[in-house]
Amino acid sequence: MNSARHARLSPPPPPPVIQLPTATKQPYTKFDKHEDL
């Protein structure tokens, strides 16, 4: 029970593998949109 409570208070950090592509794809899309405008 104590373990479950601790896990709920401190959620695991997001995987760097998924965050890397997502962060790279977001700026790219924003730049593309700005250029189009």
C-alpha cells in the first residue's frame, strides 16, 4: 500500500525516446507554418 501511494505522488518521468521525436517534430511544424504565412 505504501508503494502505491509513493508512485502516485511521484509519477514516472516520460520516456526520452518519445519526447525527443515529439519535441523535434513540434518546432519543425511551427517553423513551417510561420514560413507559409
